[in-house]
Amino acid sequence: MRTLLDLAGLDGAPDAVRLAVLVLASRTPSETGVVKIHTSELGRWIGMSASYTASDVVPMLRRSGLVSVETEKGEYREDIGLKCKVLPLWAAQGVVGHPLNLTKKEYATLQRLLEAVMAPGWKHRDGRVTPAGLIGARTGRGAATDRLALLLLVLEARETGRVRQCGGTVDTKRGRAAATVARLLGCTAAAGERVLKRLEDRKLVLRVRLKTASGLANRSRLMVPAVAAAHGRTVADDVQEHRGEDLEPEFSDPDDAAGPGEAPELGKQPQVSGLPVTDVTGVAEPDVAAALHTDHPHLVTPVVPPQLSWGFSGEGRGDEGRRPERACAGEDQAVDGEDPIAGSVAPVAEGGPLRGEQPKSPVDERGGQRAAGAGAGGRPEAVGWDKAQRQRRVGLPAGPALQVALGPVAGLWAQLSGWQQDQVQAAAESEIKRLEGLLEHQGCGPRLLAGRLTARLEETGGEALVDRPFPWLMRRGLVQRQACSDPRCDDGIRLDTGADCEMCGNVVHIRRARRAKIAAQIDRELPGLGDSERCRVLEERLREQVAIEAEDLVWRQEQARAAQARRDAVRAAARERVERERQEAAAAEAVRQALPCEDCGRDQAAGLCEACDHRRQTEALIGEAALFAAAGSADLSAPGSVAAVAAEVRTAIGSSIAAAWQEFLQITDVAALEADPEAARDAYAFTAFETARQAVQEFQDSALAMVGRTQEAEVEARRAFKAEQGRPWFQRNPTGADAVAAAKKAADAARERVAGYLLAMRLEQLREQIPARTETAAAAPWTDRLPELAARPLDCEAAGAVIA
């Protein structure tokens, strides 16, 4: 149960999801590993509704990566039929010594345990009724939490029904029993107290208070009556045994201790997790301070690296077999560097007040370090390097991501210097960021890095065997070891799915195929070889093949580097060419901007100032308007008629320009224009340009309308009208409203089309008769133009003339 609940995929998962994993594990067939269950039935086992199970529990089971779920959809696309497989449970089958490597009998025992605790109860077809478990009738809000808590308490209970309670200091307002439930569930003491209260209300657990020697009811017992009844005992028997005992029992811890002459179970982990359970600052002392301590045999060899626990008797002493001066003395103490095993202890046990001892302030510790490092004159001695002068941090970095990622190596972190801690922190942050980039779901990087560090520690044998923490962390712990070319591979495991790497499987398959091929060649070429000689020849040929592949790999790498160098050179040349062209274009633009205006000689006009440019465009627009007017109304065979229309157009546009200028002067500050003649000329030229552009559009529309009234356009419109009326869908009623509307629309489109065609033909004919000036006359030399410029009026006179 602890192994399943401690899986990384259940970190932060609701109790309903955690309990669902346990239920599915208990119902797993030992042959196939696939559990077939309805969503409603799974909801009954965890005490939740079918809708909540389908909408919340099943999706979170998928996202955890621990359970593969295949579903059958219902009427509203909800998951009704489930085929579930607990992947860690099935992957551990056949692994000797693995806690999840269960036999068929153990599966049956696990299922009977969950049925006794939380079976929902059901009626068989033959009329038999299977009653509900101890808490099977509890449903609704908090039901999954209560069921999970009772299950864990049953597992922790002894034959007498008594539950081993947590040690150390706990919240005085909650009590040790509530703290025990909270640590079992991984929640706060307040939540643990509420769960315990609900279980007490259902008479599923009991809190028994025993009297001390002073007559006060201070010592508490947490009992599960159903466990005692299953062993043929009652809670009253255990209470009666302990009510008459004195203050000097044979055990020091009131909740759990080894008997005289019994070896402590060093390989067994306590039932509590490392989550804090105190909600307030006030704490209570342990239940009993006994004078004597349990006898422990000497020379006990630990199976796993010894780790400090949560204050249980006999833990944290190693294999020395010594007795402390009093109960709890020497336990959870920070030892000096002489003990290599104690040096690997996690810093959680080193910091904070220890069982009533005087707490030591971090300020006092820093003061002691400064006093120890001071020289004879009371001043600190020079170290020479800044990194040696940095203060180390006892606790992990403040960020939650780093606390999760570096949690498995907290003991190694405490042994690093300040500079080394900075380096490890930077490397961890970089690795977390890289892992986040490889994964589809964000936020999984710290958990993956913590799993990697845990696996590396298991390979090493624990923190106690790491003699050089900084090199181990930088070169082994934090480094991803790719077994293939897939960047998501780490020691043959996919980082995104947690399954075996398929690429590594392909590599192994290729190597096996190559070995089989070479072996077949040897059998064909040398059929009479013995086994030893055949193995020798096979190994030689395999080495030759590997050497050939290594040479080929080196050659391909050289080719790739050469190709990359060529691409880099081409990119560099392209960048240089683009930069050179940009500089040339900028220089040409600077030269062009420095040219004077061709018409008026204004400096820095880029060859043509704005006013002159508008004048040129206005002349071109006037000529285009004259062509449109002539194409629509003039006789193209008579040149005089075309010239007369052009003159009328020029006169009309000139009048429009004068009127527009007068309107502009009415809404503009005339004094400002008189003060800036250049601005006045620019404004006049722009006004003329806008007026001519609008006039061109008006003459074009007028020309299209006039050409559209010609005989050719009318004939084409009548043909389109009749053709539209003759459509198959209008043959029954060609004179109906719909038919007439569609025919008119088709006639108008045909008329516009013919008008546009005729107008284009007439414009082309006019341009042939009156060739447009395509080239501007070359500017006369300045020596010839100076007399003309000298004859022009001054700026003030010109501005006054324009305004007038």
C-alpha cells in the first residue's frame, strides 16, 4: 500500500484517485493484470457518485501515468465500462524482492482486506447478500478520505487493535492521534482531526486515555476495535493491561517499541510521511518519559542505509547498540563529521528544536562560525577566493520546484559549501527548464528530476556511500544519461511517458539481429567448429563489425561537420551580401535625396520636390480626364471636336481647383501661409492634385454611362434579357417577377460589360491620335536657366499672388 501511494504520479492527487488505485490493485487478476469494472461500481468502492468518478477520477487516473484506462462510452459520451491496468503493479511482476511483486494468494488477501474494510455490499443472483464493509455505507463528501484513512489505520494496527502513533512533538490542540492520521494521509493536523472525529462517530476507531502515575488521564491510545475482534480480542483487554502499569515500563516510547532482546526492524519504514502536521506554534511533549529504554542486541546489520525517522524508539542509532542517558536523548541529533553514516542524514532531522532541547538560533550559529574563523586580532582571516567565504545554507532553496527536485538529496545539499550550493542550484534550474521543454505537460520537470536523483542514489547505495557530494551531483546525479539518440531517453526510460524507450529497444533488436546474422554466416562458412572456437570467431567478427561501424560513424560525422561548415559559410556570405546591398542602397538614397528639384531648383528635393511632383501629376490627370470626356461625347473622327472637349475639361477642372483653393483659404490661417511661401505652394499643388483626381473619376463614370447608352450596348442588354428569361427554371413563367428581376440584372451586367469594352477601345483610338508625351524634356543647363529664375518674383510676392 505504501509503495503504491508513494508513487510519483499520485503526488498532489485527491484521496479519491489514490483510493481508486488501491481498489484497482486489489481487484487485479494475477494472470492478465486487466481489471474490468463499471464506472458506477468503481464509484461505489470509493464512496463517490458515478458522475464524479467518470468526470474527475477517471481522467486524473489517466493523467497520473500509473493506470492505463480503456473505456466504453455511454449515451452522453461518458465513460461507463472501464478496462484498467495498474502499470507499476504489473511491471513489478517477476522482480524478486519488489514490494509490488504479488502472488495469487497475496492478491486474494489484498482483495479480502479491502472487502472487509470498504466493500459497498451487493446482492447475488441466488438471493445471498454480501454485507457492506466496515465503512462501506459511508458515501458523499469526504467518503474517499475516510475510507483511505481507515484502511491505513487497519494496516498499522496490531493484533490488539492498537495503532502505533507518531512520535516527536505534535500540536497540543489536536493530539497525537490526529497527528498520526494526518501523517498517514499526508494532510494537516486539522484535517486529520476531522477525519478521526468522523471515524470515531461511526465507532470505527477509539481514542482511549490512560492514567499516569499522577492520576491524570494523559496517555492516549488509538484503537481499531475491528482488528482486535478479528484476532479474538477486545479493546477492553488491551486497555485493562495498560491501566494498571506504573511509570517504568520496559519500553521508552509509549506507542511502539521493541521487546526485550528483540532486534529492531531497521529495514521497515515508519507509517508516516515527511509532511508537517503542526498548525500552531504550540507543541506537546511525548506521551511518556520513561526511565529505562528497550534492550537492543548488538551487531545488527542494517539492510538499507539508516535514516532518521519520526522519533520512534530504537531508530536513528545505527548499529552501535548503545543506550541513551534517558528516553529520547541522543535521538534525532545532529552528529559531527566523525560518523560517516550520520553525516548522510537528511537535514530535516538536523534543524529545529529536538524533543524539548533548547533551540539554537541560526544567528547564534553564524556568530559562532565568525568567532571560530576570526584570527588573533578578532578579525576574519583572508581566504583568497570569494566562493570560500560564502555561507552555506542548511535548508533547500526557497523555490517549490527546487525543493521538490532536490528533496531526495537534501542530506548531500547540507554538506556542500555556499559556492557549491549555488552551482548545484543553477544546474538543477537549467535541467528543470530543459526537461520542461521536452515534455508536453508543463510542471513535471521537478518531479522527473527528483525521480532521477532517487534512482541514482539507489544505484550508489544511499547518501552514506557518497563521499564527494558535489562531483556526484554535477556529474552523475543531475546529468541525463541517454542510452540512444532520443533526447527523451534517460537510462532506457522515456521521460514523457515513464515507459521503456522504444529507440533503445530498436537498438537492442538491431544488435541482436546483427549477432544472429554473423552467427549464421559462421555456421555456413565453418560448419565443423566447436562451441568455444565458434564463440571466439563470433566475438572477433563482432569486434570487426563494431570497428567498421565506428569508422563509418566517424566518417559520417566528418561529412556532417563539413556540410555544416559549408552551410555556415554560405549563410555568412549571404549576410555579407545583404549588408553590402543595404549599404549601397542607403548610399544611393542619400545621393538621391541630396539632388535639387528639376523644375524649381529647390535643394535637398530628391530630384523633384513635392509641389512640382503634384503639379506634374495634376497635368497628367487633367489629360486623362480629357480623354474620358472625349471618348464619351466627342466625334473621334474629327480632331477639332476632340480638342474642343479637352479644352472644356481643362477649363472645368481649373475652375474646380480655384473653388477648392478658396474653400481651403476660408478654413486655414492665411497669415501662416503668407509667412511660409513654400508651405503655401505645397498646399496649392496638393489641392489641385486632389481636385483633378476626383474629376477623373467623375469623367470616367460619365463616359461609361454615355457609352452604355449606345446601340451596341442596348443590343447586348436585350440579348442578355431574353437569354435570362429563357432559362429552364423560368420557362414556365418567363414574365413573372423573379424572371423579370433576374433578366434586368443580367441586362445591366451585359450593358456595363459592353460599355467598358467600348470605352477601352475609344481610349486606345484617342491615344493613337494624340500621342502622350512619355519622356520629360531634359533640364536646361543652369547657365541658361538663371535669367529665367532671376525674372521670377520674390517669395513674398509669389506667396501673395498664390493667396490672391
